[in-house]
Amino acid sequence: MVLALCEGVIARCDLEAYLDGVLVEGALPYRKLFDLANAESGLVDGDMMALAARIQAYASVDPGGMGPLAIVASGQTQQEYAQLFAALTVSRRRLKIFRSAGAAEKWLAAPE
């Protein structure tokens, strides 16, 4: 499982570094918990589209597929960004947005 705990202001370059790290380590098929509960968005117009395109490219390259993703987004703005991300990154993997890490962990641990 890949666990990403975000803090402070998150910029596009931070997310790209995370995505690149997941790819390089061969962890695309792993379960992922991406926790935004203690983070603020520093994204600007176009960042979400660029990130979604990068993820779609990764998904097409890795034969192992994409593992399930649980996003923890406790605030309203975080929820909106998470929902936009989910809508833009349509893929065959399971993706769900949660308000607490505990619920996200339970969902990730459940059999598919």
C-alpha cells in the first residue's frame, strides 16, 4: 500500500513528484491512500487537467493496472478537488472519496 499524507499548500509539482515516485517504484498496482485532511490546494487553472492526463498516460503504460485509490478530503474545497480529480481520471480502478482516514483504510482493506 502507498500512503501519502499531505500537509501545507500542495502545488502541481508536489503531485507530479508523488506520481513519478509511484511509477518509478512500480507501485501503480498497489492500493493507495491519499490523505488531504491537513493540506490546502495551491493548484491553478489547468493543473488538474495536466495531472489527469499524466495519470491516464501512466495507466496506459503499466500492464499491472492501477490499484484502488482512497482520497481523504475533509474540507469542502478538498472535496471539490477530489471530485474533480475523480471525474477527470476515468479508469478501470476503484476510487472513492472519504472524510476520514479510518473509513478510507477500511475500504482499502476490504476484498474487491
